[in-house]
Amino acid sequence: MGLNESVEMHVIVVGGVAGGASAAARLRRLMEHATITVFERGPYVSFANCGLPYFVGNVIKRRSALELMTPDLFKRRFNIDVKVNHEVLSINPADRELNVRDLTNNQKFTVKYDKLILSPGAEPFIPSIKGLELVPYFKLRDIPDMEKIINYINENQPKHATVVGGGYIGIELAENLHALGKAVSIVEMMPKILPIFDLEMAQILHQELALNEVRLFVNEKVVEIIPSADGRFLLLTEKGQSIETELIIMSVGIRPESKLAQDAGLQVSMKNYIQVNEQMQTSDSNIYAVGDAVEVQNMILNEPWGLALAGPANREGRVVADVIAGLSSKFEGVIGTSVIKVFGLTASMVGMNEKVLKEKNIPYEKVYLHPNNHAGYYPDAVAMSIKLLFETPTGRILGAQIIGGPGTEKRIDVLATVMKFNGTVFDLERLELAYAPPYGSAKDPINMAGFLATNILQNLTKVWHWHDLATIKESDGFLLDVRTKGEFKVSHIDGAINIPDTELRENLAKIPADKPIYVYCQVGFRGYLSSRVLLQSGFSEVYNLSGGFKTYDYATKSLEQLNSSLSNLPLKFKKQASSRPAEDVIQTSEQEIIDASGLACPGPINALLEALQKSGEQYIRIISTDPAFISTIRTYVEVNPGVQLLSLKTANNKIIAEIHKNADFIDVTSLGEVELENTEMEQRVIRPVGLPVVSEISPEDLRKEITSTTPPAIIIDVREPGEWKRGHLKQASLITLGTLPDKLQDLAQYMQKEIVTVCASGKRSYLAAQLLEKAGFEYIRSLRGGMIAWQRAGYDSAK
Ligand code: FAD
């Protein structure tokens, strides 16, 4: 096909931002003699809408940086007439005519076209919420929206902002409002933020928000907003939460702005996306459409798909210009490659998530891995978490989600490139990628993902996943933790037996030959090695936990657990750590600094344990780059009353924990060996010395007592609120282990009465009983085996 270089035609573009501006500029480069007019409803053309949240947060400082082009420059450089403040009201396809209103003077006029390109974008969806119409609220689509937010902030100086909706724009705004010093809450109706990520991956981001003190509410739908006299608003949720705020941002999603096309009789989909062919041509051969308003081919599912991203909009604009100019370009479809900054993390994804694959009944398998972004021995290596989804048995890559620090988006781009060419996990094994220690590893994370996936497809290893635990327990599988004893003691999956991988060959006799074996380690590597040893030693059914304990831990933590242990840190410190005020301690005490950057878990916790060997009181600042360290350190301080977490924060991709160790500290996790012979699923209670030995009560006896005439005076459940919600004793009261020392006064009435403490497995409740006994309470017993044993005995629990 030749270029229509000399053809004189009038091409009109509706919408002058991403898709529309690209189409117009490309068209001029191809067709010097065409008349090109762009109608844009707003006051700006070709502005950087993706940069708007960062201008709100004062990260982008120059306003003019957002205005990529002006009508004047379009005219001078491209000879294109850009009419801003002009709204196209209707299209008459039969006469090839548009009805336009000049918004500056309200004058209407008609104009003829030969070819028409629609790029009207998508508009923020505003849900109907009782009271919303009575309060000022904001959305963010364009520069005027952005200016309204900034003006409101300047005039009212709100201290607290709430973003309703945890999608891309909502999260970016939350981060930028936080950058302005605002306390920020996000309310999300779904169980997680960013719908395109699967839950266990989004949990990493939930943790990041919590670390940055952004209060996240999930599974919460705002149903009413009540204004109060002092400029504040109360957001009420369906489940009864009330959130007080001073600035409301609505960011619950977008809708294709396709009414103009629909009214003109163009074909649209069920979800109102404009339907186009590979040339971006609508059902009218003279009208093309691009961008957020159209439905294009999803290359993974081979079905139409709506995708609101700037890259596809720009490329579609280019294709339309080519087609109008006579080139044979096609827009082949999308795979959905995206990236977002969430405070210190980069979250990126491509293709389909697991939820979609399930809905579409596509046969798939997945692997998780947590490699460093570059060689661990080179300074500042940061772990990333990868989830790779691939088709079985072909190995075609279906999707990936990667969250981490520097180098994250580079990996997703490599995967996107392979996927665009219909590549498989076998291709990932073979990829030759750039390597030097500051940038990568000789086996790049992408090669590693390929190795893991092909091992599965070639039947070299079988994997189990974090969500399989309940089924494993039901089917009496043998859970084998092959991490070191130290790692196991800090935290492990309830019911697991610990045989470190280095001791496995000598201890094979301790593993039942007649049960399926479910191995796990911290990230999956030692588990894989161990599973190979077992498989070649006569065990026929061996599975390795993909992504290891790290993935399991992220996936199973409740949001309450992520939020709670952070929000009351200073309070805990003031009460427990020292008789000196917290500020005084933090500012004047000499801190030992341990830099564990680049070490993957358990490296950082091992470094800390080594430092804690010293006698006497200590203040330690430990720096890690492995996000899993956050939950490890929290668990460690939770089970060790002798250490307190003074602060936990992230800065420059590093996790910084400040720890205070009491002079009389005893590491409870280094006491009480878990015996290998104990093949029962029950977890052994660790009994720290130095604290009193307390009695335990069996589930059977507790049940009898509860129904007797002399039940315990109080049953204290010391777990976290999220665990409590999953099932607790009807008669119990929730007082988490972390808050127990603060509640001793309130419990004084039970000094001489019978108290029972409860947790999940009997470990925390034992510690709680010890604390109570040390504080002078006389009759305390801890429920042996905790709620696990209670529920296993078939006794009732409330939710
Ligand atoms: P738009 O760029 O929205 O342009 C449509 C234009 O059409 C609008 O200016 C509108 O005024 C005009 N219009 C509509 N109807 C009429 C009419 N009847 N007459 C005249 N004019 C009309 N994408 C990414 O890939 N990465 C990001 O980081 C990213 N960040 C974003 C941040 C924000 C705050 C927003 C709002 C979007 C972001 N996006 C991002 C999405 C990206 O901007 C869109 O996918 C892209 O702009 C879509 O291009 P479009 O041409 O279809 O629509």
C-alpha cells in the first residue's frame, strides 16, 4: 500500500490528549497536505495526565512540565488546528458532520470531516453514596481536577485525607497526599488494593502502606458521608466503620466515555467500549477510535478487552494515522503491562492474574520466587517477589506480577517482550540478559523463574502452594520445614516438623514413608534441594512450597496484623522498654548499627541474633533490604518479651528497625528444643527459663470447666484481631499479647480468680500466662495446643 501523501482530506480528532494527540501528530508526519483539526473539551491539549498525582504531592514542581504541548506549538510545528474548550456534541455519520460547541462562548457550529478519529478517554466513575452530594469531594482526571485539589488543600489545610478506592490513581494520590504531610486513609471495597494483582502479592503493598502509616481499610464499602460543622466529614461504611476526614478523593474506577459514539450508532460492547477492528476502525468505515474508550484484543485470552493505559492509547493513535495515510499497520492487541510506585516499592505486572485465569478455566501453574535484584554480595541488593503464571502443559507465559525495588520494572518488561512474541517458560531459561554485579546476577531473576517453571513441567519437582495448607492437614500430609532451627523457632507453619536441609540425609528415618511429604523452606530453594533428596531416597510423593515461608507469611497475614503491630509502637515502647522517656532514649542512647542489606531472610534475623548475644541493655538499628524481614522481626519481638521494637520504617528501599533489648533479656526462641521424634502435628510449646512455669489446661478439661458451675473467671485470647475473627471461644475476651502489659490494671479484679489464656498453638498464651503470673495473678492456665487443638477436637468456636 502506498502513502496518501498528497491526498487532501479533512481529518478531525475528538480528544486531544494521549491517543488523539499521537494520532494527529503522526498523521501530519505522513500526510503533509491533509487538514487536521483536534477538538478538545478541556482547556489543555496533550498534557501529562500520568504526572498529575505527582504535581499534587509537589514531587513534580514545575506546572509547565505537565503541559507537553500547546495549541500554538501544534500549529507552528505540525500545522494542526487544536481547538481547546470545544466539545463535540454529536456525530452525523451519514453526512460526515460534527456538531460542536465552543465552551468559551457557548456557540454551536457544524463541521464536515472525511475521516474522524475518536479518542474521548474514560471518565471517573462516581458511585451513588448517601450524602456525597452535600460535601466537597474530588476526582483526578485532568489539570482542572488537579487544580481543584491543590486549591482546596491550600485554602483548608486539611490534616487528614481519605481516598475512596485503591486503584492505580487512588494509590498514587494517597502516596502524594502523604508526601504533603497529610494523614491518609484508603477505603477499598475489595479485599485488596490494585485489582490486577492477586491477593498474596498485594499483601506486600498492604504492608508497605502500613509501614508508611497509610491506614488501609479493605472489604469496606462507603455507604454514607456526613458533614460536620467544623469542615470535617464522617465516612460510614457498610460494616459500620466510621472514618473522620477533612478531604475526600473519589477514585473508584473509570468508565469509557463512549456516549458520543453510541449516539452516532457506532457499535459498542456490553460494557460500553467502542468496538474496533485491527485497524482501529469502528462499525462506520470513516470513523476510527482509540484509547481508553475502545475495546481491543486481549492477546492472552484471545477475546476483546478494555484497558486504560497510556502506552496502548499512544500506539493505537499511531496505527490509525498509518491506516488513514494508507499504510497497512495493525494494532494486534494488548497484554496489559503496567507499573506503579507504592512508596519504596515498585509494583509491576503483565498479562492475566490468577483470578482471571480461574474464571476463564485456563489450565495453569504458577511459581513464586524472591531473588535479589543484583548480586547479593554487591552493596544494596534488594529482594523482589515474583509470581509467574504459565499454561500447562505448553509453558506459554500467561502473566506475571513482580514487586520489589530497583530493577523490578526491567524484569516485567523482559517478560512482556517474551509474552508479546507468545513465548514460553522454556524461552525464559534460554534468555541471555545483561549481567554485572551492580545490575543483576549471572542467573537473572527471569532465568530463575524459567528454571523453576520448567522443573515443574518436566516433572523434576512438584509444588504446593500457600493456600493448600488446609487440604494438606485434612489429608494427614507430613509438613517438613527444612530451614535452620533458628529460623524455625522465630516462626513456622503450625504443625510442621523441623529437619534442616543440611541434616536431612541422616534423618530420613524420621520421615514417614507412607504419607505425602510437604516440604518448605524460606523462599523455595532449600525446599527444592530437599525434595530432590527425598524423591531419590524412596519417597514418592514430595511437594515443595513455591515461594517458601516468605510467600506463605505474606499471603496469610491479616490486614489487622499488618496494621496493628505498627500503629502502637511508640506507646508500647513508653510503657515497656525503659523508665526513661522514649524520646530521651532514642536521642541519647548509643545505637549499634547492623547493616544486613543484601542478605535474604534469615540473614538479617541471624545477624540480629548474633548481636543480641552480648550481655546487658542494647539499642540496635538493623538495616535490611529484604521485605520479609518486616514480618520476621515483628514475630521475633512478639514472642520475646525482652526486646521491643522502637520503630520500623522504610527509606530508600531499606527497612530500618530500631530495637531495644532489656538488660535481663533471654532469647525465648533459643530455648526448648523441638524434638525431631515429635511427629505429631501439634506444635511444642517453648518454655523460656527465667520466667515462671505455668500450668496448662487441655481442650477437653477447658470445655468441661466452661460448662460447669465454676467456669474460669475470664478467658483471654492473646492473638491478633484477624486471627480472632477467624474463630474464637465464645466466652473469650480479646487482649493481644502486645497490649497485655498495658491491660494489667484493668485485669486487677482477676488477681485471685481463675484465668485461662488462649492463642493459636499454645505458645503465645503460655507467654501471656507467664507474664500474668509474674505480675502477681494467682490462678492462670494456658490452653494446651491453643485454638488449633480446640478446633481439631471438634469443639465450637464463634466468628
Ligand atoms: P485521554 O488521554 O483521557 O484523553 C481524552 C480527552 O478527550 C480528554 O481530555 C477529554 O476532555 C476529551 N474529550 C472527551 N469527550 C470529548 C468530546 N465530546 N469533545 C471534545 N473532547 C472530548 N496510564 C499509564 O499507562 N501509566 C500511568 O502512570 C498512568 N497514570 C495516570 C494518572 C492519572 C491521574 C490518570 C487520569 C490517568 C493515568 N493513566 C496512566 C491512564 C492514561 O492517562 C490513559 O490511559 C490515557 O490518557 C488514555 O488516552 P485517551 O486518549 O484514550 O484519553
